[in-house]
Amino acid sequence: MNGPFESTQMNDYFASLSPVVQSAILHSGADIKTVSQLESIAQKMLDSHTPPRGNY
């Protein structure tokens, strides 16, 4: 298997994420068992790395 997860589907999704988000997930120590858990954590990481949009 090529990736940090037991599932090919999870590894494929993980590979589609930016390197910053991948690194954050790996360093989080989260016990991720399902694709939906991975997607949820990735979204939270993306939200935390995206500056809020203001009314400019």
C-alpha cells in the first residue's frame, strides 16, 4: 500500500490534499479510520489555513 492509511481510497484522497494539509494531518496524531473522518479533519485543516474573507 502506498500511503499512510490502510485504505486505497483514503490514500487517494490524502494524496489530493495540499502538502501543508497532509503534514498537519500527519502531525495531528489523530486516529483516522474512515474516509469521512479524513475528509472532516482535512476540511478543518483547510478552514484553519484559509484567511477569513472580509468586506473590502
